[in-house]
Amino acid sequence: MKSVELGNATGPLADYAAAIEEGPVVVTKRGRPVAALIPIRKADLESVLLSVNPRFQAIIKRSRSEYKRKGGLSAEELRARLAKE
């Protein structure tokens, strides 16, 4: 893993993006991580944006909690039902 202090990150973004082939590049500010460049494989932009959206994450957390409490259809059951239609 490579780390770069924000104030020292003066190279072109393309250089940092190329470096992620060897592992994540963590950007730090005063020694604390503030961002990371990681490779994204087999994902579209919408999926990436939703994965870091706090409101969407809250919906998922609430849904999982409710599923554990009340039960419901698993993802596999839902897919099977949709495939029949």
C-alpha cells in the first residue's frame, strides 16, 4: 500500500491512478487518512456512488434489521419468484 501526504500530492492524478495496480493509494492529511484510491472492477458508477452514500447505507441497515426481526423473502427467494414471472 502506498501513502501520500495531501500537501505532497503534486503529481498528476493519472500517476496516482496508475499506482493502484500495486495496491491502494491512501491520501493522508497530517498523518491521518482522508481518502483512498482503489481499483474498481466489475462495478458501474451508480453502484460505486451508492456504496458510499450514507442515506442509502441507512436504508440497507434498516432493511436488514427489519428482515432479521420480522422475516421476509431472502434475495435468493425473490430472484426465484421473479424468474418464474
